[in-house]
Amino acid sequence: MAAGLCTLALGTQTIGSVIRPAAFCGIVGFKPSYDRIATQGIVYFSRTVDHIGLFTQDLAGMGLAASVLCRDWDNDSAPPAPVL
């Protein structure tokens, strides 16, 4: 992801396994509310705390991925783009 080889990756977060690696690598990590992304087919570490999370290269990509994968996603509630 950080090397620019893919635009979207999925992961699971039990104790920071999405947000921390994203921060360490300089990419965007998003852990939606519990069960917001369907969990069929994943192997749980802990059924009560595992979440499906997303990794993208930028906020625009995260907005697009979340609008497709997250239940009841509302693009109007997405945070504004950062001012550089």
C-alpha cells in the first residue's frame, strides 16, 4: 500500500491492527463501527471485538471504498479534505 502497489486493502482490527499500521506507513486507515462491513468468511480472533477495516492511499479513495463497503454510508457525512 505505502509503496503504491495497490489502492485498497482490507484488514481486521482487534487491538489497533488497522489504525496503527496505517499511521506508521503514512496511509489512510479506517475502522468503521462494529459490524458495519459484513464479516462473512473472516477467521475471528475475538468475535466480540474484531472489526473489518480498510487501508487506502488517500482520503478520496477511502471515501469511495467506504461508500461501497460500509452499510448505510452517507457521503455527505464524510469529513472534509484536509487543507494543505
